[in-house]
Amino acid sequence: MPEILNPKPKIVAFFCKWCSSKAADIAGVSRMEYPPNFIPIMTPCSGRVEPEFIFDAFAEGADGVLVAGCHLGECHYVVGNYKTLKRMILVKKLAKEMGIEEERIRVEWIATAEAKKLVTVTNDMVNKLKHLPPCSSKLKGVTQEEKTND
Amino acid sequence: MPSPENKKPKKRIGVFVCHCGKNIAETVDVERVAKTIKEEYPDVVFSTDNHYLCSEPGQKEIQDAIRGKNLESFICACCSPSMHEATFRSLAEKSGLNPYQVEIANIREQCSWVHSDIKEGTEKAIKIVGTKVEKVAENESLTPISVDVNKDCLVIGGGITGIQAALDLADAGYKVTIVERAPYIGGHMAQLSVTFPTLDCSQCILSPKTSAVAHHKNIELITTAEVVNVSGFVGNFSVDIKKTPRYVDSDLCNICGECEKACPVIVPSEYDGGIGPRKAIYLPFAQAVPSTYVLDADNCLGIHPLVCSKCKDVCEQNAINYDMQPEIITRTFGVIIVATGYDLYNINKIPEYAFGPDVDVIDSLQFERMLYVGGPTNGKVLRPSDHKKPETVVFVQCVGSRDPEHHMAYCSKICCTYTGKHAMLMKKKDPNAEVYVFYIDIRAAGRGYEEFIQRAQEMGVVYIRGKPSKIFRDGDKTKLWVANTLTGERLEVEADLVVLAPAIVPSKGTKELANVLKASLDEYGFYKESHMKLRPVESYIQGILIAGVALSPKDIPESVAQGSAAASKAMTILAKPKLEHEPIVATVNSEVCVGCKVCQGLCPYDALSFDNENNVSVVNEVLCEGCGTCVSACPTGALSLKNYSTDQLEKMIKAALRTETT
């Protein structure tokens, strides 16, 4: 059993208004249970999640970020989630350069009916992040540098 | 951390935290949420908790606070915005605030209901409310954009549900287009012999409706067609309909039937469930609407040039044209009603029931066709293997239904009652026949349905509680192994004919159509309604309505009721002179835009164009749907999404991760 380094990882969850946010509502109505580590931020589409938001979240002390959108081909706005997919690949690459582990950024397609999937994903993510040290310590330098460049 | 004391509020925000009885208060310390938010955020000038915000006294408290505390915007921390956002927005409007100055913090569905620890629940609730405080602080007051409504309605699927919806709309004066994949309308109801529990002849009650569709001046019928693309939004959907040719000109065809006689190709008839023959050019059935022949290009020899043209040679009307091509018809509709119905579960997925290898094992729709007087056996029940009258007939229910481990977990709802009907009709046709029904439970909820099953039992139908484990051929009989779950006996039954009642599954192509419509499906592939109890025929997409078995298994009365419900919902949209389009749209700050064109090509709605003269991007507000995908791509920050600006979202992220100072 790996050591628990961070018992309460803090996670920002970007939920698409049309699918994952509704899935989260259904999880609630069905009284499913998942870890309270996720603070939901609803956006009209996962396509509204700017790559910068992910880094903002880490700079503010997040240990993980979940971006949840509609399944590919089912985006309410036709192709928004394809853009998200592309952007998040880039974000993950950049994050790796900055020393942010891959497990900390998760992109999931969660349809309205998939409340169970939401629960599985959140549980899994929390379990994984518990075994990583808090993210905030390692990012201090990077973000400050970024801020001065602004 | 900002220190609250030395900051003056930029905007006077009120926060109202709902107990929702115990629904929220059980896992969230609502008083602490209200107190902490006021301490933490200087813009929050008033905060309180209330037992039921949505109640009249709750709403009055908000209204009083708006006036008494001069609130400029407020947050309701309560249930999902899908429940009461509209309530509180209209309350704001009544109290003189712009509705977009209201935000809902969902601390019930996304917090109290999914957590059990009150400390953790409270902390999370504070953060959720905090994000909304940051958002509402920067919210602009917006006015909905007014757009025209196209008054036409599209009905996809011409079964009884679609027919009812179309007739109701057409009678109310709206133009309706029905798109049906089959060459005829009526759907599965057109295949039934009689309907339970009244034993009305199905065609006799259906054909007045199909005929009304054919002759209604407000209804246009497009058969052998499918919807292949949908774009736009409520009030203005642009729809591409692909029409496969019939190869018979319906205006010329006088249904003389000479072509059918001349056709040398015989294939199993889909309408008869494959137990009867049809030609490659055929009239699906006597009462078919549209009343015209259709040529099945997959089986016809003549479509491939010079092989055969027998039908064309005998057609005096010159109605047959092998050169017809598929066409795409593009139309605009205000509302779309989806009534795509069902198929039967593929019983080949249950190999232990020998459906296919043993021809005397048939499905319920095939039995239905046998019972029909005008059907392939002229209303006689005959064994397919030797065309003899069966002496023992066994009905098996729940074939694929209520089997979560292997097949479908749900109850298909109609099988108990129609099996009762089948068993009863079998007994009527041959009182000496031994008729058995194997069932798990009898579920015959509906007016007169339970009595109907009892009538079948009184007529001598033997009901045995148990699901066969194996059905197999033994000589000229079909054998069933089954355990009677009431007595514990193991039985081996010899039958002449076995009729299976397969699960009801979404019709073929449902997934493809749902993709085109962007409508959600449930885990079994049925459409999902936007609220199971309160919005039973609305999809999550405004202006797209779903009715009938496309949502879940239903009997005819329920399907008809939903068809009418969808029509009435459609009218609530179509009757409006103008529709209001959500004003949450992208905007361009032309001072900042450098004309890099990164955003160009990202918009699926063509809402973004480029002004070459001024070298800036321009947003068409009516076309913009407000996804914000272009905004996220803008490198200069010139593009913004109203009330979801980069600044707002960044502050929300900060609030989500904030640690309490107290």
C-alpha cells in the first residue's frame, strides 16, 4: 500500500453545463456518494475552459483539476469538446514540463446519464492524488515567475 | 487574503442559504455558510438562511432584503439551477433587478446529497457559494435577444405517437412534416392484430388516424426518409432529410397491383415479421399510407440495368422509374418531436432459446401476424415447421427483460398484458389447445389490465411462475426446461409452438439520430427526458421534444398521451410571436482585437466573422450560442463571453481553492 502523502487533495472540477453538471445533479438525486474534495465550476461548455485556468488552479493551490465534457461527437455545441481535447493534450505536456504529474489533470467525457461514471472518476482521482504530495509546494517558484512576467 | 474591513463593496450582494427542510441542513451547516460568506467577502452586504427559499415566505424574505438592503444582485444557495433558477430570476425581475444578477449555488445535488460528513459538506458549500459570489460580482445585466420563430414542426417517426402529435399540431393550425423511415406510417401498431384489454382490431382504430394524416392539409409526409443533420436552435432548426427513392411515383401509381404480380423476386416480408412473403415491388399492406407501391432496391433485379424490368413493362401508368436518386431535403423547423419508437431485442443473443435454429420458436410479433385475419396465415395459428395446428402452445415472458446480468435490466412493461392477450386469443381459436405462460412476475398495471389477465386464466390458460433455462428441438416437438419457482418442481414441457416475448429496445438508428440531435440517451439507449416527473417529454435541448417508446417501453394509450403532450409542449413554443435567445454570448473588444484570426473557423454556428476594413473579429449575437470555445482561444483577451469572462472564471477558481481565514 503506497503511503498517503496528501489526505485531502483539493480538486477543481470544470463541469459542462449540458452533461457532467447534470450527471452530478443526478448523482445527487440518486444519493450516490463521492469525495467532497471536488469544487464544481460550471461552464457552458468544456470548450470555455482556457488552458490558463488549469495553471491558475494549480497556482492557487489545487492538487488536481478535472475537466468534464460531453462525449466526443455529442457536444451540445457540436465541436467544443474536440477543442478541449486538443487543448488539454497541450496543457498536459506543458504541465509535465513544469513538474506537474499527469494524474493531476484529468479530462473525462461524462454524459448526463453517467452519474455512476462521475462517481467512479472522482473516487479514482482522489485515491490517486492522495498518494502524491500536495502540489502547491512545488509550484511556488514557477507561478511567481509567471506573475512577474505579466 | 483580502481583509474585509478596509474594502468597500463594489456591488451590494445578498446571499440566501436554503435549508431545504433537512435536505441541505442535514449535511451542511447552513447558518455557518451564511455567516462565513458575509465575513469572507466584502461585497456580501447581507446573508441569511431560510427553511424553504422557494416557498412564498422564502421568496418574500428575498424580496424584502432586495428592497431593505438595496441589493444589486443575489445568490440563492439551494438546489440545482435546473429546479429554481427560473423562479428566482423572475423574482429578481419582479423586484426590479435584472434576472442575470441572480446566481444559483448548487449545494444540494452537488453537495449535501452526495456527502455525509457535515464538516466537509459545510466547507464545500462555502466554497461553492464563494465561487458564485465572485461570479455575480462581475455579472452584467443582460436582456434576452429576440429572434423569430419558424412556425413549422418536424415529427420524426410515424408510429402512433408521432401520428398523434402531428394530428394535434395540424388541427391547431401548424404545418407539420412527418419523416418516417419505413415506406408506410403506423409503426408497430399497424402490425398488431387486436389491442389489449378491449380486443379492438388494431387496424380499425389506427387507420382513421393514418388516413387523416394522408389527407390533412397541414401535414406533409416524407416516407423512406431519415433525418441526417440538424443545426440551429429552438425556433430555427435547419434539418437535412435524406429521402431514399421509392422508385414508384406516388402521384401516378393507381395501386392496380400488376407490378407485384409480375415481379419474380420473393423475399420475407418485414411487415409480417419475416413469416410471410413479399415481392421486391410491393404494397406493405392494404391500408398502407401513403397508398402506393414501393420498390425494394436491395432485392430488385432491375435496379441493376437490363437484368429485369418486368414491373416497369406491365405498369400502364408509367409510374416506375429506376433512375430515381436519393435526395437531401433541407427545411427549417421551429420545434422537433422525436417519436422513433422501438424494436424487439435480438433474441439470437439468447442462444439457449433456440430462436432461429428451431423454426417453431417464434417471437411475439410473428405470433401477432399469425393472429391477424389478413396476415400470412389468414388468421390461423400454424406451426411454421409443418403448417399444422399446434396442440400445445407455450408463451415465455421476459425474454431479455429483467435480466441485469446478461441482457436488459428493465421491465418492458407491455409483455405481460400482450402475452395474456395472445394466450386468450389462442384459447378462443382452439379451446382444446393447451396454453402455458411462463412468467417471472405478472405486471399488469393499467386500467382493466389485471382483470384481463384473470380472464385469460379463467379461460384455461395455465400460468407457471418460472423462466425456462433451455429451449431445444427434440424430434418434431420443442422442449422447454423450467423450474416452477412456486412449487420448486423441475418441469420438462413439450410444445408444438413456443412464442417468446422479447425485451423492448430503442429502435435501430436511435444512437445515430441522438448524435445528430445532440440529445442524451440513457444507459440502455432510450432517450432521456429533462425531468422524469415534471418534464416528461422534453429533452435537455430546448425545442427538441421526445415522446412514446423512444423514452421507455409504453403501451398504446400512454404513447398516444405522450404524443399529445409533446404537441402541446411544441405549441407553447410555436405560438410565441418571438423567442428569446439567451444573451450569454461572445463579444469582441475591438480596441484589443489585433485581427490575428485565431478564433475564425472555431465557431460551428458561423457566428464569428471578420471585418476586413477594421481588421477585427465580429460576433453575430443571434447566431452565437454562447459556448465560449472561441473565447478560450483568443490570445489577446479581446473576446469575452458575457457573464463567463476570463476574469470571472479566474476569480471563481481562486474562490474554489480559498482557505477560510476565520
